[in-house]
Amino acid sequence: MNVDAPDLRRRFAVLTTAHVADACLRAGVPVRCAPAAVRPVLPGGRLAGRVTPARHVGSVDIFLEAIDRASPGDVLVVDNGGRADESCVGDLVVLEAQAAGLAGVVVWGLHRDTADIRAVGLPVFSLGAIPTGPQRLDARPPGALASAEVGQQTVDAGDVVLGDDDGVLFVPAERVGELFDLAESIRDTERRQADLIRAGVPLRAQVGFGAYLARRAEDPSLTFREHLRAVGGAIEE
């Protein structure tokens, strides 16, 4: 899947994962998030790029091979099964990814060399840190470089990964332009709503909350989301 990496980063730079997640809801695209425990190693870290997957089996060579196959702007997504007894990514892998022009690393597992990774500056998301590296060498599974699992999500090169302080989100590469268009619309609506709240116009007034309560009294099946769609609100999707 051809993804224009500079354009992807440029557009995501003025969005959040929350905006894109809401856009997924509006577009009927499944919302696929990494588990909430996957956090940026350096707070404020952001990444956006096509997924380059790798399933860890105990040796760094799988990452070097994945990086060798990757294109500039991709994000290395490492599947270590969410293990909490070993790290699988350290500063050398992160440096190698940076030197190859990758946009970041997402680890379904733990990292180490935290201070050095922060000094490198490449965005890295993981479950946390532990000093020990792997003490095993398992058989390489079929498709070790074809897909990766992150929590309940299975991702591959047909996906784009987005990350910020709210976490990590995966979206289909072929729909990322459409989702960004929707996310920008949602962002703009929410900004206008925030400006009006600061100017003294409560959100309840903006979305006609009193009218919603009156309509719901007549029709108990009416949902707030249905009401918001009718009035152009965007606070829930």
C-alpha cells in the first residue's frame, strides 16, 4: 500500500488520535487501538506511518531484517506477545530505525535503555521498561515479517499506525485520507465549541440539550448521538 509519508505526518501533526478515532466511528471503520498500557517512552511523542511488522523470537536479527525491508517514514511495530518478563527493543534498534528513516517504533512488550532511547529522540511506544533482555531463542514463526499482533489487533503493511499521548491507533491505509478529512472536520467543530464555552456559551446551549431532553421524553429510544447528528454536534464522534 502506497502511503505518502511526509503528507501523512503533515496532516496528523494538527490532529490527535482521538480525532481520528471519532472519524472512524463516523465512517463505520472499526476502531483499533493498542491496549491503553502502550505509552510513549518520552511524553509528547507522536508518530504516524505505515506499519512495518516484526514478530520477536528472541534475537535482534528479525528487527534488522524488518528495517532493511522498510521504507522511510514507516513505523516498526514489534510483537513480543505483551510479555512482561523481558525487553525486546533497546537503544541500538531504535538508532538503527532512525538511521533508516523510520518514523518510530511501537512495541507490544517492553523496552530497555530508556535514557538512551529518550536521547535518540525517535518516538517509541511500549508497555514499559525492564533491564533484562531476552534469554531465549524460539523458532521463527511463518509470517514473522508479514503481520504483528498488538493486544487484540492484528496489523500489517496495509495499516497506518498513529500515536500520541492518548495512545496508539491503527487505521486502514486505503482509508486514511478519508479519515483525516473527517477528523479535521471534527477537530474544527470541537474548537468552535470550546471557543464558545470560553466566551460564556455553555455546551448544553450549543447542542440544544434542553430540546434533546424534551424530545427524549416523547421518544425514549432517541439517543444523544442521534440528536447530535441532527444539530451538527461532534463531541461523541
